[in-house]
Amino acid sequence: MIVVMSSQATAEQIEQAVERLESMGFGVHRSTGENHTILGAIGKPREEDRTVMEMMPGVERAVLVSQPFKLVSREFKKENSVIEVGGHIRIGEDKLAVIAGPCAVEDEESLIQVAIEAKKAGASMLRGGAFKPRTSPYSFQGLEKEGLEILARAREISGLPVVTEVLDQYSVELVASYADVLQIGARNMQNFRLLREVGRVDKPVLLKRGMSATMEEWLMAAEYILSEGNHRVILCERGIRTFETYTRNTLDLSAVPVIKHLSHLPVIVDPSHGTGNWRWVPAMSKAAVAAGADGLMLEVHPAPQQALSDGAQSLTPDKFARLMTELGSVAESVGRGL
Ligand code: PEP
Ligand code: MN
């Protein structure tokens, strides 16, 4: 059971509610958010317990949730969550969020070039990794702090908010001081310490699906972030491992309607990592929008053949601009816009 305290609840009322839950035999998980304190009752609550709690002073509502994920579930919150980024972008409403940029920040000139061209083509946010999770320790690992500084300059020049990955719990504060959205990569989806740490930060989090994660595991990972008080989570489907080897991953577009059914959180799709080849990116981008995704994450590089990572799946700025034009009518057909 989730007990939502009213935004005006006093500290004393919160304590009384905690004591009441404990006296009924429940463990209590307390999550202090921006406006509300939320109490999670751990145990097997019944309808009678819910009614008791809803009558207590300072309690706004109490909800029984049957799913293992609670705060992220549609049972807990019926309306779609809309996540605000950088003060002017809203993810989860009619307008689709398109996050474009290179896999990694490589140098200032090329990032600024991509940022300006992506903005012109209609992108709403800029991506680029400063800390890269690479399969080989000998591959390019990212420019780290210098990469973050370059991202900040590209934001200043283009006006696009920036999304960048945070690799471990030790660099959350540093990355959060530059980024508008913190990306948790597929390889870190179940790094529970990192999830808890970004759950305590006042920045939206883009949570990628782990490459072998079920949808339930993915939602449980999001639950870690919300349970620490940060409710601004955007889910990102980026393909899962299957027996198929022709594509880098198998982009699981069925995740879009399923997640929308199970959760109120927005979900976007990354067809670049999902397919591993720029040729398949336009078709899968259109399919993602048709399936109801709230946005896309696309790798765009000015010279993909020379990219330090993921060149094979990167669109040139020209191809990206063409795709944006083609996406317009697909978006319109499902009641969305770009
Ligand atoms: C990325 O977005 O560059 C990335 C590393 O993605 P993923 O975590 O989905 O592999
Ligand atoms: Mn990449």
C-alpha cells in the first residue's frame, strides 16, 4: 500500500501515520519528494487497512498496488507523468521529444556543429557521452570532465538541454552539475547504488532498459529511483539480446504499449543502439512513434566513418533532417507532433 501525505501534512502527522502503519504490522519505507512525503507499507495490506489510513489527518490518499513495482505503476497513478526538462521541454505530452547527437563527445567543434544542425532539424535535446561504458578497456572511454564542459558550451550556443550518461555513483554530483538529464545506460540498469544515488538528485533521469532485462526488472529499477524521492524518470527502450545477430540488438517495440499499460512514466525509443546500423534507424524510428513512444534518442555524427564510437549506427545531420521530415506525418497519424 502507498500512503501519500498531503503537501500540507505536518511532521507530527507524518509520524502518526508511520506509527499507525507500524502498529498494524507493516514495515514502512519513507520517500521524501519535492512536494509530498510518500509512505510505502511493506507487508500484505487489505482494503480495511487502506480505509483506516485514508481517514488519518494529513493523509491525501492511500492506494493498494498489486504489482511488485509500486510508485511507477499505473495503479498508483492513472494520469501520464509529464517530465519537465530544462524549464521548457515537457516529455510525455503530445509533442515528441527527439534527443539527437553523437555517441560520445569527441571535440567541441563537431559537437557544436551537430547541436546546431540537430536543432535546426527540430531536435529538442542534445545527447553525447562524456563517460563511455565500453566493452574493451582499450577503446575510447570519453573526455570525462572536459566532455561535460563541451556539452555545456553546446547547450549555451544551441539552446538544447543536454542528456549525458553517468557511469557510477561517485560521479553523480559532477555529471548532475552539467547535465539537464542524467542517463543510466543499459549496462548499469541494475546498478542499485547508482539508481539510489540518482534518486536523490533533483534532475530527470533517462533509464535505459538493460540488454537482458525483462520489463518487470526495468520497472523495478525505475522504482529504486522513485523510492528515493526523484519521480522524474524517462524510460528508454534500446534493444535486447536475442539469438538474432544481423542486428546489434533486437529492438523490442512491444515494450512501448506494455510499459504504457503498466506505468505512468514516459517511454522513448533508441533505434540506433536497437539496430546497430543507420540503415534501419529511420524505419524503426517511425515504427516507435507509431507504437506510441513519447520520443526518440538518435545518434547523429557529422562524419560517421570517423566516429570514435558507434559510427555504424549514426545518422549524418542530413539523414537526420530527412528523417525528421518523414516522422511528421507518422506523428500526426497518432495524434502527436514534433
Ligand atoms: C549510449 O547511449 O551511448 C549507450 C551506451 O547506450 P546503451 O546504454 O543503451 O548501450
Ligand atoms: Mn552509442
